Amino acid sequence: MDSKFLLILSFVLFGISYLMRMIPLVFCKGKIKNKFLNSFLYYIPFAVMTSIIIPEVFSSTSSLASAISGVVVAVVLGLLGQNMLVIALASTAVVFVIENFILHLFN
């Protein structure tokens, strides 16, 4: 690809990204009073993160048992109100221990 095409493509992508952020600010000036829309917008980040993370968890581990145990630890810690750093470190540690120590005892 030549540099002119990449420059035009960069500006087009910048424009699209800017419009996606600007349109809600221009058209939604007041506070949203609809309860359904508020609850829908509240849960969207959780749904998106779950749909991104869960498939990757099961494809990045070498065993199903370690993946399930990591997810269970993350869900339990999340329900207990822990922050994301604690959840990530604890679930990663559980997967590491299961894959490197416990599964090797049975093989």
C-alpha cells in the first residue's frame, strides 16, 4: 500500500471514530429518564466484556478444568465485591497452580 492510501484511510477511520463519540453528545443533551434504557446502558459494558473474555479463557488454557476453576474463582470474587486487579490475579494464580502442579500430579 502506498502512503497516500494509508493517510486517507487513517482520516476516514478517525472521522468514523469521532462521529461515534460525538453523536450521543449532540443528540442526548438531557439526562436519560427511561428506566429500561438506563438499565440497558448500565449492563452493556458487562455483557460486552463477558462476550470478549469468556471464549478467550477457554481457548488460552491447556485444560478445561483449569479454565472452569479460573472462571469460578473470578465469578465468586466478583460477587464478593473485589476489584478487578484482585480478580485477575487470583484467577490467573488458580489457573497457573492447577495447570502446573495439580494436573502434573495426575499425569
